[in-house]
Amino acid sequence: VQLQASGGGSVQAGGSLRLSCAASAPGFTFEVYAIGWFRQAPGKEREGVSCISGNEGIAFYDNSVKGRFAISSDQKNTVYLQMDSLRPEDTAVYYCAAFIGRFREEGRRSCPALSEFEFWGQGTEVTVSS
């Protein structure tokens, strides 16, 4: 699976951005794959932001972005991350990744761990200025 992240940019605090993650692979389907968004700020470890099991309609968010970010899918091959009320601490390179599995079937109550995601896209940079 190849993943293409896009939509990053520079905004002022309080602004919005919409990131996209397009998956390409023969037979790609959200019945098999879930998508997660991660971010890595300079000098910090990569952390989970949100994830979605597209065809199950299940999504999880890190507490730091709840109520400000919204993840969605087009039920085909693209996942979006709508980021509103952006803060300077949201500044990071954002990555999308694919996980093979289904949240409801696995009884998951939060996103899979970073190490469980098998396929990664290149990052898209988000800069939020105060």
C-alpha cells in the first residue's frame, strides 16, 4: 500500500487545515485497512493523533485534539483530517499510516499502537504561528 499525504501548510493560531491521505494499492479497501494520522514535532517522538476504521464508522482521537480535529473517509481510498482551532503546539510533520485490521472486530477502544501500522506515507508539514 502506498500512502500520499497532502494538505499541510502554514496558518495562524485559530486557523484550519484539511489534510488528505490517499491510498493506492490493487484492491485497497477500508474493509481490510484502517488509517491513522500521526505527527512528529521537532525534537519529539512521533505520536498518534487520530485513526479511523473507515467502513466500520469508528474513529478515535488523542485527547490533545478532541473537539478540534475530525477524521473522515470517502469510503473509497482517501482519509481526511480536518484540523480546526489550530494551536502552535500542533506544529509538526503529519504522517498517515495504514493498519490491517478492523476496530470493532478486535474490540479496540483506542487507536492501534504506532508499531502496529505497517504502511507509512511521507509527511506533510503543518506550521501554526501564534
